[in-house]
Amino acid sequence: AMTPEERTAVCSGPEGMRFLNKVKENLGDNEAAVVDALTQINPETGKAEANPAHVAAAKMQLHMKGSGDWDFWSGWGTKEEELVKEFDKLTPEQVQEAARWYEEKYGTPLSVVLEDELGVDSREYAIVDAEMRGDKVEADVHRLKWAAQDENSSTNWLLAATGPVGAVVAGGLALGGIKLPVLFSGTDEELLEATLKAGKEKRGGRDADHLEKVKARFNKMFAGTELGVEDGSGRTPIDRLIENETSGVEKAYFTQLVAKGEADPEIELLYSMDGWGTDEERAKKVMERVYDMSPDERAAFKHRFADVAGKMYGGAQSLDAWLEDDFSGTELFEIKLQLRGKPESPKDYLEIARMRWEFERGGMANGFMNGFMDGLEALGAT
């Protein structure tokens, strides 16, 4: 993303205005409104600082009404998930400013448009209504309910109530408007993860105690349902939610998210490589954490990884074997460098330089560099 200084440089002066006008010639009205919000100049600082509430409100209009130009299909249907994400990243105060700006810009209260677009009985409306009231705890409880429901089920209409209603609906038990066969048939892991991490990340003004508040509200909401059955195990409704919706490494990962809003690096790295395909971006972020560890911490991390993988899959496991199985080429090389940690001495820097040189020499496209380095070696420079 551009910095305020970069945006200011782009849109300032006559040239900047001509550039923006040229860009907006090919955009619909609602798309142009997003550009205007992003390049709005703060009169106090003279910079294009992009008020996040105004940008979010403009994007909400785009998600609900489409581009606003001749492209009829862009306005066909509301992008509910994107709309909910805009609320997620705003503080309660920013939500109120977004509502104020929206009504001033489009002439209709945001709350009225949301009701019309989403319907007051929809699960999406339950989330945004709580957000509009400044109650992020309730909003996140509804996000957890949404995350646990199959997106593609034909019985999604069962999510109507905002509280537990323990009733037989269409031959199955309903929990808070979610029919059990639907609840346990699919999970939106991305939404579940983002919701459980939100407090730790302090996203949208959430505080350090946010996750505990969400768990308490969720457990109270489902206390009278099958998720809240007392069996002497001490498990809460949210614990059972994770048990029913996940398994294996995924279960270990989400269990830690429920407990503390983040997962241990060895669990998250294993989660990134588990199953079909590798979540390379997640793995790289974990390895960035490993890179900052001390030598003793890295050694302990490798031991914990092997221990967890052994318990999950049986047999002898090693971090190096997992990495070599899931990565190759430059990606594997860079990850192995991260596993070495930060260089702490001239010797470390030289060793890393040597490793890079030897790796590059193995590439067919590096003949010139190889010859150059060979020449330096002959002169005694390496």
C-alpha cells in the first residue's frame, strides 16, 4: 500500500488532478468514490491520509451496489463477505464515522441500506447490526456461528435466530438457528481463524481481553444446546465447536487459537504443510519468527516440531525432512537460511555469502557470475 506521502505526490497539483481525472474516466461512480476517499487531502496536514472510515464506507457502497456504471452485472447481488470484512477492521468510533460519511455522501442512512441489502433475518445482518451498535464481542460471536456453518448448504435459511433456540427443525436439532447437520457439514476456516486472532491482533480497536469476552458470550449463548451439555469433562461450547469442526493438526491449531488467540510456531508451521498443498505464505511468516529466535530457542523449536509431528503422524519426524518434502529450489534455500537465524558475527555473514554463492553457481542462468567469482578466487579475493 502507498504511504500518505506517496499518495500526496501522485494526486497533488494540476498534474495530479489530471492524472486522477484520467483514471476515473474509466471507472464507475462507486469505484471513483473509493479513489476519492483514498486521495482525500487532510486540510490540517496537507497530505492524502485516507480516512479509513471514509474508505470503508465507499467500499461498502461498492460491495452492495457494484461499480455504479453501465456494467449491470457488477451490481448483481451483494458481496456479503467483503462487506463484513470492512466492518471487522474498523473501531466502533470509525464505524460511526463511516455511517455519518455514507449518509452525507449517498443521502440514505447506512443502517437502512444494510437492512435492505442483507435482510434483517440474515446471518450477515446479525454481524453488521452488532458492529453498527459498537458491540464487537457480539459481532464476533455471530462470526463464529457463521464460520461453523456450511456455505453451500441448501438449508442455510435455518440461521435466523440470534440466540439458542434448541428445537427440532426439519427433523434435526437447531442451535441458535443452525441445524446440526448443517453446523457439522462444513467450516469457514479463514473466518474462524480471523475471528479468534482479532483480539490478539487488536484489530478494529479490540482489546487484550476481547477473546475471553467472546468465549464467555459464546458459551452463554450455547449453554442450553447440545454444545453445552454438561458431561463432567469441563469442556465448554466453544471447545466442542472446535472438536466437532476440526481434526488432526487443524484441531491442534484451532485449539490453541481458542486458548490464547495465537498458535505456537511449530503447530502453525505443521498446519501450513499439512494435507494437500502447502500454505507457503503462512510457512514463510512462521519462519520469520524462527529467524528472530536465539540459537537455543531455534534448537528447542526444531525439537518441539519433531515431537508434535511424531505424535500426529507416528514414527521419527524431523523439521528438515518436512521442509525438503514441501519446498524446493530458491524457496527451500531461503527457508533453510532463516532456520540458521540472524548472523551474529563476520564469520556468520561470510558463511551465508558462501552458501548463496554456491547455490547460485548451481543455476544454469548464472554462468557469468560463476566466471566472475572464479576470477576473484584466482586473484585470491575469495
